[in-house]
Amino acid sequence: MGLLRVTSAILALTGTALSAPATPSVLYCDPSSEVCYSSSTVGIAGISYRLALPNVTASPFDLLLQIVAPTTAQWAGIAFGGHMINNTLAIGWANGNSSVISSRWAPVHEVPEAYEGATWTVLKGSETNETHWTLTALCQGCSSWVHDGGSVTVLDPNSPSINLAWAASPYPVGDPADNYTYLSIHSEHGTFNLDLAAARSDNFESYVASLRA
């Protein structure tokens, strides 16, 4: 694990000024894996963020995250609490023919720290071509988090619309092979909504098994 560093500015996964547009949540079924996600495409670059869940009614639960971004986006991140501070963050980027995920946490608007409360596994379908990179990953521990001296926030799998935040940058990370390398400043950020209820599936466990194979 490398040191967390930021080159020129603080990563700001917020939905305030300089926010960029997002499409409404839709159901998207990946033709290569047949996994069905709730999906939204955000920003000028057109980055898709997707979630798939087991058919549950309450936390805790595992989830699948897929990010599909143009190669002009050197990194792209998601905040599960809809803002940067005190919630689970995940940052992804391309590395050779594959992709990397970095689990982070920011107690203040400063350098996001390594976060061990969420365990990520990069799965099949994480790849890079001439135009886009794709990250497909399983998270264990993303459906809830503890903050502010013991307060707990949970994701509601019954919700037709949860608020999430995102950010992306055209500037490369320091070492693409190091999932805790430094990050350059983002050029776009904003918020978007996903339909978690529609993201649930009785096939979740088989999705994960096929993506691990």
C-alpha cells in the first residue's frame, strides 16, 4: 500500500458548484455478463455508474459496482453517501489492460484516507480498450458505514432513488498499479440518483459466481 498523496488539490466528491449533468436511473443488462444494474450516465465525458444488489430488504448486503468511462477520464470515483465527507468512497482507473479500485474515506475536505471498512474485489469484465475502461467490482461493507462518533448510515435497498456523488479527472494518477497512489484534481463532479429497488435480483449470487470464474 502506498502513501496517500494529492498533487494539486483536494479530491472533492461533492454535488455543489461546478456540478455536471446526470441521466435518470435506468435498468441496464450487461450483454457480456448478463448482470443487470441500475445505471446512470454523468458528466460531459459520459461516465456510467452502475449498481446491482441481492434481493434483500435491509442492510447489510454486498453489492456490485460497475464504472464505464472513456479513456480521457484518468480516474472516476463514487461516494455512497452523496457527498465527500464521512462516507464510503471508491475510486477507479485503468491499469494496462485491466482496472484498479481504491477504497477511501475523507473525514474532512482533505486527503482521502485508505478505508478498511469496505472490502473490494475486482472481477471479470474489468478491462481497457482504445476508447474506454471498465471496472466491475464486488463490495462487502458498502451498504453501511459508521461516522461522526458512532452514527451509522445505511443504504436502503427498497429505495427507488438514492443520492450518490461522483467525480472524475483527465489527469493521471501517480502510479496506476498502486491502488492508494496520489490523485490529481478532478475536472467534473456532481450528484446522481440510482433506483436501488430495481437493482435487486434473485440472481445476485450467480452473478458474482460467474464474475469470479
